[in-house]
Amino acid sequence: MPEFLKIIVYLIVFSLPVMSNMVEHSASVILTALTLLGVFAWLTRKKKPGFEPGERLVIGAFTLYFFVCFFFYLANGLLRSGGSLSWNLDHELRFLAFGVILYLFHRTGLKPWTLWYGAAAAAIIYGVFSVYYIYGMSVGDRATGAYNAIAFGDSALSMGFISLTGLRYFYEKHPALAALPLAALACGIIAAFLSGTRGVLLATPILGIIFFIQLGSFRRPWRSRMILVLAVTFLSAGLYHLPGSSLGQRVRTGIIQANAFFNGEGTGDYVVRLAMWQQAWRMFMDHPVIGLGKDGYQQAIHEEAILKQVPESIIKFGSPHNMYLSNMVAYGVPGLLILLFVFIAPLWVFIPATRNWGASMDLAYAGIMHIASFMLFALTESIFFRNVNINLYMILLAALLTLTQFYRTETWKTGNKGLP
């Protein structure tokens, strides 16, 4: 490919993490641009693309996801709607772009700096902006970007931990640069806590455990692990009680209202998800094989609301705010399986790569961190109902798969365990 197109691709991948949640629709623009460039790369190819078995598995997972959704779209339209089909798979259609983007990254020879510096810059910008949002602008009690506080907090935390997995890369460039991923982690956690997203209380220790395992490849792993645990613990505890942060209050109120909910005393704004999850599970158990269709949950909730069978607080939500339950309600058991497949298929590639000594080890851990983030965020948000999440997941995953393959034979200059 022409050199200027390669530079454009590098800059696009670098800017994606920060642009996706700070500039509305930028992730969709980036996905479209990369897809068109990928088509151009395909049309100008001189030989057949050589995807590895693991990459073909991941491409197959995304393709299967779309076609299973498409099959149930047709089935529900014909069986339940009497042949009336109303297209509602715009989100799922994007999954088909994964293979094209992966091929583009192969052709351009993607560079590691696009990932490591892009993730670090995003987390630091998120952290600085969140502090300004809460204490400077004072426009709300939850820091948010172009979409909502949950997307902002989730992305910030994810980028912080992904950047941290590149600690060895930065240290090799210059020991002083090791401060960059450490600052990115701190800023990512700050932004996540100031966003008031309660899911970060679960995600932070789990993502920390992944890096805890990665530290086994460092020269003094237990010293590094102790520092990690103490730093994350004290930072999280401090931010939880930070004046101006709404997270502590949201957690306390949520616990009180959750107790009331489980005692049959109704629900409140903070535990409306419990009511939605309860209704979604009931719908799934009523239709476990073929589900209710993509819009089945929303339609059923509105019908039950008219009959006063569900709390009014959940009517305004179009999904149960849990991607696993969303797919189960829409497509039954197959919906859950295809969702797990788009997570497990790339893990099947990354986990074995962590046993390699070389640059690909850290890239593989970044891939695991990326996937684990989305798996955790899917517990409290219907993540693939938002284009920004689909775009971010697919593009970064394609970049990580490409880089892991390209750099799997590269060894560290200072030896197998010769970094911090």
C-alpha cells in the first residue's frame, strides 16, 4: 500500500481510544474509513490473504454472530409478525467489517506505538477531563464524555489497564517512559470513579488480577505485585471517599434499595436494573429456544406496563442493561452462545500467546485485558446495543491480533525477564 495510507491508518488507530468517547460518532466515522481502506487494500492485493487459524476463528465468530441474528430476525418476523419485517440489525451488521479491517492491518504492518501510546493518551485525557468536569465545570455529579457516564468510565478504566500491560514496551524505549502507563492507570481509575459507574468496583480488581499474573514475567514479580496491589487499593479507597465523587453515595443507596427490592418492597432509581434483569430472565425462561426477537424485550415490557405488571421505572429502557440477558431474551440460548463466542474465540488466540517470550506476550495480555473489560461491562450494560462499543471492541481487537502475530518472534533486548 502507499506509504501515506499506512500513516493514515496508524494515526486512525492511535486516535480511536480517545476520540471514541470524547467526540460523538467519531468511532463510526473511523470504522467506515477503515472499512473503505480495507476494501481498497483487498482490491489492490497481489496475493491471497493468509490469515492464521486463530484469526479465521475470530472472523468466523463475528460472521456467525451476524448471521445468527439475521436468521432469528427472519424467523421472528415470519412466525410472530406474520411476515412483517422491519430491519433492526444495523448494529450487528457492523460485525461483518471485522475481517476487512483485520486484513487492512495486515497489509499496513501496524506498529505497536499506535496501541500503547493511543491507550495511554486516552486514559490520561479521560482522567484530566473527569477532574475538570467535576471540579471545574461542576455541570453534574458524574463525569461523562460524548455519550453517557457508564461508557466514559468503562472506556477510561479499560484504556488505563491496557496501557499498563505495555509497561515493558515503554521501559525499553526509555526507563523514564515507564511513568506514562502508570500515570495512565491512575488517570483511568480516577475517571472511572468520578463517572460514578458502580461496575468499576468489580472490574478494577479483576483487571488488576490479569496484570498481577503478567507480572510473573518481570524480574522481581512479587515486589511488583505488592506495589500493584497497594497502589490500586489505596487509590481506589481514596477515590471512593473523594469529596465530589458520587460513587460512594450511589453504592450505599443501591444497597439500601436492593434490600428493599428483594424484600418485595418495590424498587428505586438505583436498582432499576434488578427489576429489568428479573423481567428479562423470566422472558428468557418462557422462550429459551428462539427468544422474542431483537425488539421483543421492549415490546413485552410496554405490554406488561399497560397491565401494571412491571414497575413503571423500567419502561423507558429498551434493553435490560445486561448484554448476556439482552441476547438471551432476543435469541434464546443461541444468543448467549454467539455472544460468548465473540469473547472466547480471540481469548483462544491470546491465552497461548502469553507463554511466548517476546513482545507478543505483552500484546497478548493487552488483548486479554481488552476482552475481559468488555465481558465485565456486558454485565451491567447492553454494550453491543451501542455502535461506539462495537466499533471500539472490533477495531482494537483487530489491531491486537495483528500485532500479536507480527511480533510473536521478537525477543526483549534485555533478556527474558530483564525489565522492571
